Amino acid sequence: MFQPVLKVKKHANCSGNSQNEQEGVASFIADWYPRDTNPFFSLMAHPHQSLLDEYKIAIAHFAPGVPEGVKAEAEAALATLSVNENAGEEEIWAAMEKTGLAEYPYRHALKDLASASADDRRKEIVLEHVDEAVRAKIAPLLESGVPIEEIVKSAMFETNFTGEERYQVEDALLDADHHLEEDLEHIPEKQAKGFEAKVKVWEKTRDLIQAKIDELESLKDKNAKWKDEIIETVKRLRTGFLVTEKDVELSEVEKEIEYWRGTLADEI
């Protein structure tokens, strides 16, 4: 199934939570772009330049449909932080979280709409891409509801299709994914009403997750023994709204609340 890449992936094994990991991200950025053409390259003048570079890359990769005002505000925050050598990790993370909270509903709205139409669009592109003989073999399978990924992975694909025919199908899949990525740019405009409705749904989800995290945080003073651990858990969950981190899920927060309410049962 087509999965649009709508959130910046960090360098492997880099969470951004230590100086070594930040340096790892900086190394990744330097490798990604040659030094003489790297738009993010700096001499690390800022104590947390790698984190700022991460922020800059994330802004540059905003999902289509994110309002220009959100991007402008993020760029202004980045510019302010970049010239303030006293800006620490917490301040930069706070700015990234604010940006992530603003961007979150638009990215998820786009992902929902893209996923909903991706399968039919992919089938259409694949059938257009292959020749008549291959189309005659694969069309009945697709029409019967068999996902194209399963067809390609099946033993039947190896035995019933020649090498050249398998190449056609696999090449068609690559072409389809390329077109689907291009289609993302036009979804907010072509499906404006649906996109706006989805944004509102995801705004409510975002606000509910925030409220649940706040509920968890309120438990930190119930028992001094567990205070620091609850604070660290809350911090970890909030990083899910940073523009470069894996999204925090509502179910994840609810499980933490359930666990800590059980642990603190005598104090609540």
C-alpha cells in the first residue's frame, strides 16, 4: 500500500536527545549535501546548530496544504533562535513543538486523503503502464480485489509471468509511486472541502492528545517517589509533536495514564 512520506526521517539511531546524536544528524546533513552546495551547512557557530539544521530541514519538507502563515512563523522562530547563541535545547525544542502542533492536522489530513484514493489510482497507473498481454493477466486479479503487492510477492507471479513481464509490472509500480507522490501536491486544492474537513478532525485529535498529556502531567505531584519518572514520560510524549519525531498516539498516552493511575492508586 502506498504510504506517503510526510514527516522528516531522522538519521538512523539519532533521537536528537544528546550532543553525540545531534552531531550524528549534522554529519548526515553534511553527507546528504556536498559542502559547497549544502544549503544547511554551517561552521557549527551555534552550540546547538545541528538541532537548528534539523528544524530547517523539517520546515523545508512541510506537507502540501500547510498554510503559509504556519511556515512563515516557523521560519521566523528559526531565524530568531539561530542568532541567539544563548538559546538552549529546551527553547529550540519548544519552538519545534509549537511548529509541529500547527503542522500536525494538515499532514494527517493529507495522509488520510492520499491513502483513501491511492489504491485505485495505483491500479489505474499500473494498467496504463504495462502492455496488452500483461494487462490481460493482471487486470482480472486486481479487479477481484487482490492487492498488487500480494501479486508481486506470490509464487504465481514467478511462474505465470515471464521475466520481461515481471519487469513491466515492477517498473509500473515504481512509476505509480512516483505519480502518487506528485499527486500529493494537488490534493489540498483538488479536494479542498474534504481536506478542510479532515483538518478539523485532526485538530480535535491533536487537542485531545494534548489534554491527555496534561492529565498525565497533573499526576507528577501525587508521590515524590515517582515525580521525576512522570516528568520524563511527559517530556517523551510531548516530543511526539516535534516536527522531526515519530508522532505520539492517543492510545500511547492513555496507556501511560492508566499505568500511573494504577501505580498511584493510594494517593489519588
